[in-house]
Amino acid sequence: MDISRTSDVWWKNAIFYCLDVETFQDGNGDGVGDFVGLTRRLDHLDRLGVSCIWLMPFYPSPNQDDGYDITDYYAIDPRLGTMGEFVEFLRAANDRGMRVIADLVVNHTSREHPWFQSSRSDPSSPYRDWYVWRDEKPEEDASSLVFPGEEESSWTWDAKAGKYYLHRFYSHQPDLNVEHGAVRDEIRRIVGFWLQLGLSGFRVDAVPFLLEQMSTDDKGFAPHRWLRDLRAFINRRSGDAVLLGEVNLDYPDVRRFFGDEDGDELHMCLDFNLNQAMALAIARGDSGPLVHGLRHMPELAEDDGWAHFLRNHDEWSLDKLTEAERQEVFAVFGPDPEMQLFGRGLRRRMPTMLGGDEARLRMAYALMASMPGAPVIFYGEEIGMAENLEIPGRLAVRAPMQWENAPNGGFSSASADQLHRPVVSDPKYAPAKVNAADQQDDAGSFFHFMERLLRRRRECPEISFGRHSVLPMTEAEVFAIRHDWDDRTLIAIVNLGAEARTVTCALPDGAALGKPRPILGDGEVSLKKGQLTVELEGYGLRWIRFEG
């Protein structure tokens, strides 16, 4: 692919930044983040090198599941601002060269949504078949529950309807019946509405559940055909919009959600498989899980890509690991039961899991950014922000952003007891120690490292567009990956171990590659007679570029 075409498929080389408006910046002092506050902080994201902002739900909601329980898909939660303020935010972001995508949560609605209230109230309601109802409670396997320990069944009795309704998540989130043609029409209408306002696409929530066939409404419904139709609709409405899917399945099953060989369904998928391989590799200090994961990564169509992350807005799910591997990661990163969730994940952020070791933290993010795909940063990761385990469940990682050494970390001028969610209280990670303002003024800070990392990543489209290969290393603690695209080659090496070491890897075509140019990390680099030699500190990293 010619480099001039990379802008046509911008998502493949984007720097995504996921944030929750209500915990990012309060602009009016009521203790809740809003679009006015977010707009004021756009220069922070611009400086960091973000090219696409991913907004978590900002729609009206009773907030029983942090906004993922929606009551109106065509409006802004009044706590977060007005439609006018949303549009002003979009315009300001675009002015700084940043696109915006948003969560598309159409697997379910809030129980309080007018559609559901109408559906349950009258058998003849036009919304009756918008949800999945049963006269008798179907049999189910307890292992299929999404939130074990919090929900006992995926079916709940509704006395007013006199039937059971399906909810694969919480009982206050009844599932929409996507097999019903009117529901599919409405989803297109929702998508078209926000594209018209200026969004550049959507992160599609819970895609496998969305496509799951649970009703008997439309015998001819073909889930993947509908997903193809949705992509085609988006391409017609906005030729450069993206569908980024949450598909936490094994690789062969994930591949089906990209579509056939031409890639005509989702444009991107979050890579949960490689994410969990990274978790195990970092915990062990052994590159083996990563090598294994990359060998099983499916080939994608030219315009499609992976989105890679270390931590996201949910628990760090380890469901793809074996039970023994999961317990191994738990022992290293979250031995206390209160740090774990649903028996499969961790409700912590990276700095605390790595014991505050900044060298190891830098290595981990450099490793993630070198994976074939686009990197995703969760708000606060750029400053090494921690979780607040006093906040229940998955929300522990969604504490307010820490902007400065000030009350509430500069997030809000409201009193602490008025905040939507409490700030991090651990003295080692509280705003007095970890905040954006101090780090932006310190050239040696973690923020400055992340800024360099993300800008270097943006300058290396070969990571997204090229062919990748794992370079054999004699040391288990060392991982090296090579990316080739046209006349560009990038080699990224990390030391997963605490001991400094000098490593060598064979480059038979080294003479043709040209002179190595280190662009990230520290340590001597030399290329002689087809042997690349690199000095690595403990938990060291090195990116080396060749432009033959």
C-alpha cells in the first residue's frame, strides 16, 4: 500500500484514547465531568499524540451500569452537557486533528427505556417484539452467565408482562431483539444520527451477544449478513467511519466478525487474545506466551486491523488463559481476592500491578505499542494513574482523572463528597504524587515517555500496514518483533526480565536494510555481518528503524 492511502484507512494507524466524560473533567463544579470540561482538556490529548478519542456512553441513563444502561439513544445525559456543547467539543477535537468515536450499546437498553416500558405493558404494543420474551424460563448453563455472583440467571420474570425477558448482562438491561426488523432499522437510524453530527465511527459493545439468535421472530435473519449490511450503511453515510468491535472470543471465532476474505463486517476488533498473552508474558518475564499468541493471530483483509491495549475500562479479563495460567497471573498481579473479579479478571491498573516499577511499566507499554495493529490508551494511563479499590467492582479503574496537585486532583471544584466518584486515595498514587501538570513539566516523567512512545508509534505505519515476524532469541526473557513495509523496517525489542543483558539476533538481509537508527529506548546498537546486537537494561526497550 502506498503511504498516501493510509489516510483512507486511518483507523489502522490511529492512536485511540478511551475516556469517560463524567470522570475526565468537571467544567461547572457540580462534581460530574462534562463536555465543557473535556473540551478544555483537548490540548492535553493533542500534546500526547492522540488521533482518535473513544467516548464511553454519554447518553441519558439511570446509571445503574455507568451509562451502559441507556434510556435515549438520541440525546446527551443532561449531567454531561447539552447537544450544543457536544457539537462544540467535536469541532474543537477535529480542529486539533482528532477524530471521535463513541460506544454503540445496542445489545440492550435500560429497563427504564420507553421502548421496554411499552413492550412490557401491552401485548399489542409495537415494541412488544423489540425484546425477547418467554412464557417459561428456558434452561441455561450457569457457566454462560456474564456476571457470576451478581446475576443468577439471564432470564427475569416481569410481573406486568407475565413473561420472562432475556438479559445477558444485568437484569436492569433487557436485551434488544435484533432479529426483529424494526430493531435493526432503529439501529441504523441511531448510527446515521450520530454520524451526521460528526462522529467518525463506533466501538460496538458486546458484538457476539448482539448477534446471538435468541428469538424466533425472523427465521431468515442471518447475523453476519446484518453486520455486513451495517458496515455498508456506514460506508454509504460516511466513507471513512469505523466499526471497532468488542469480540472477546478465540481467534478463529473473532476472525468471523471481520467478514470474509474481503473484510466486509467489522473494520477492527479489540485483541483480547494477545492482551492476555501479554499479561502472562509480563507476569512470567517470559516471551513464550507472546510468541505463541502471534503465531495464532489470523490474517486480515487489507483494510482491517487489530486494536491493542494493556488495560481497558473493565476488569482485566483473563478468561482465555487456562485456570493454572490465570492463577499464576493472579498471584503476581492481584493476590488479594478483593483485587479479583468474577473469578476471571483483575480490577487494577498497570502501575499497582507492577509494584510502581516505572522501568517495567515503560517496557509494558512499548511492548503493547509494537504489536501489529493500533494502540488504545485508557485515560490516566499516560501518567501512571492507579485504581481505587474502594470503588466497587469494575468501576475501580474509573476514578476521576488526576490533573494537578490540588483538591480532587483538579478534576472538580466541588467538595469531595459531591464527586461522582472518589479520587485515588493511596498516598503513593494520589494526585499529590501522580498528576498531569507536574509530569508535563518534567522531561523525565512517565507522561513524557508516553508522549514519545505514541508519537514514535504514529510515525511507524509499518507496524499496522506491514508484515510482522517474531525474531528468534536465545533468551526467554527477550521478545523481538520485526515489521516490514515497502522500504521500511522496524525492529522492536523488550527485556521482560530484571537483569541487564546484551542480545544478538540474526538479520541475513542486514546489509540491504541500511544503517540502523534507534528511535526509542536506551542502549548501544550495532549491525555487523548480519548480526544485530542490542544492549538492554533490566526491563529495557529498544525500537530500531531501517530505511534502506
